[in-house]
Amino acid sequence: MNNNYKFKQMKKAIAMMALGAFLFSVSANAQEKPKQKKKAKTEKTCSEAEKKACTKDKKAGCCAKKS
């Protein structure tokens, strides 16, 4: 009978530790900050030197007309 009591106590202790570990991991995941998505760059910023270098022949990159 004494062995049965120890077995029940051991099962109870293991179940409580498993429950505690589960609850701890859930709360840790809830506090994690959401990752911010990187936005795709649609426009290239051009320096003054690049803008001045534009001629009639250049039509791509910074020299392209934006509408």
C-alpha cells in the first residue's frame, strides 16, 4: 500500500511540473514582440550629383521621369 501512495504522489508531482512548464511556455510566447515586416522600396532616392548627371540619353534609374 505504501508503494501505491508514493506512485500517486510521483504522478501528481510530474503532472504539476508538466502543467507549470506548459503555462510558462505559453506566457513566454505571448510576451514575444511580433516581427515587423520589411516594406519593399518602390522608389530609389537619388543624390543631387546623380540628378545633375542626367542627360537626354539617360532614361533609366534616377533619370527616369516619375509621374
